[in-house]
Amino acid sequence: MKPGKYTLHIKAHLPKTPPLHREIDIVIVPPVWLSWWAKILYLLIFIIASYWTYINIKNRNIQKKENQKKQNENNIMQSQLQFFTDISHEIRTPLTLILTPIEELIKNTTDPNLKSTYKIIDQNGHRILRLVNQVMEMRKLDKGQVKLCAEQTNIDEFIHEIIVSFKHLSQEKNITFNLHVENNLPPVWIDQEKLDKVIFNVLSNAFKYTPVNGKIEMSVDTTDTFLKIRIADTGCGIPKELRETVFNRFYQVPNENNKVKHRITPIAQTHGYTSRKNICRR
């Protein structure tokens, strides 16, 4: 019988006696799994399960869209890498043809001033060639296959080879450029290619944003374990509250007129603020 309230009617009749009638109330209690609180529990479980299913389906759709977006971005990046690789290959050939006659001019020129100018052109031309080769190897960088190639280096000669490129710029803007190198510096192990880019980038920013008749100071010394290179100038610098952005890629610091003061690149320390990277060891 179903749970509920029932009434049992009993009627007895014997000969020569009046009939007897009795009623008995019977209550059948439902089992535990059909009780009212069990039904409430079932309802709550159903609601929770429905909500969980909804959230799960929603998250799957979001994840699917994110994966599709990443796939599209990866396809675009691969297309860009291929484009840059192809363009770099086309640039490298004429650049090589330009550098060859410059080397001949260096060999055949007796005028020391012209020879110095040709050497600067040759040095920067090879720097461009190295950058072009790096663009062609961007796929290795994308796959995390680029490694440091450290070699023992005379840091004094290394620094002087870099700053020669800024000689004419300092004369053009009448900027006083002072280099202070500690005497008897020991050889250091560095990745020359990468450190060259860092120093060249910092000096480029310094000369770009230092006003005419300004001053740039560069010092090179060592501690027990580190080589320290400091570059300071009389330019506008970076506001203290924006110094945390120094390693953001190509971040531009605005001035009060919402114009760009200068651009910060991620591999360099900028003038007015010192950023440290451990890029060499003794």
C-alpha cells in the first residue's frame, strides 16, 4: 500500500445479537527515500548538478574559444616569422655586397680620417648583418632554442669598438661623452652579440634624448663576481613612478602634453635609471 492514512472498518454480526462496528486508524509511514526531507535533498542535488553541468559546458566553450584564438595567433605569428625570414634573406644579399667594397676602401685608403669613417660604416654594416641573421633565426627563438654563447673577452677593447659608432653623433650634437674604464680589467666571459645589442641600445637612447651641449658618462668596473657598466646622462630621464615599466616591451613614457618622452626597450637600461642584468661573469 502507498504511504498515507487509512481507516479499517470492522463489522461483526452474530445470531440473535446486535451487529458490532469498529474503526481502526492506520498510518503507513513512507520509507526514508520518499520522505519530505529526502525529496528536498533530491531537488537540491538536481539543482546543483544542473548548475555544475551548465558551468562545465560554459567553461568548455570558453576553453575551446581560447584554444582557437591561440591557434589563430600562432598561425599569424608563423606567417609573420616566415615573412620576416624571407625579407631578411632578401636584405642580406645586397648588404653583403655593400660591405665587400667598404672593406676594400678600408684597405686601400691612406687618409686616416676617411679610414676611420669607413671602419665605422663597416662596423655598423656588420651589426645590421648580424641583426638580419638573428631575424632569420627567430624560429629558434620561438622554440626556446637560443642559448648564450659566452666567450672570453677583453672588455676594454669590446667597449671601445662600440662607442666609436657614436663619435660623429656626439660631435653633431656637441655632447660631451666620457668613458671611464677601470685599469687592468680581467678578461670576462660574455655573449658578445647580446651585450653589444644591450650597450648599443642604451647609448642610442642616451644620445637620442640628451639635449644639445649635454653630457653622457659611461663607466666600466668590476666587483668580486660581476662586471658593472653604468651609463648616465643629462636627459629627461624616467619618472620614479614609471621605473617599474623599464622592461616592458617598447613602452613609451608620456609627458605632460601626452607626447612621448622616450621609448623603453626590454633589453636595455635607460638613462636616468639603472637596470641590472647578469649577462657576464669573470
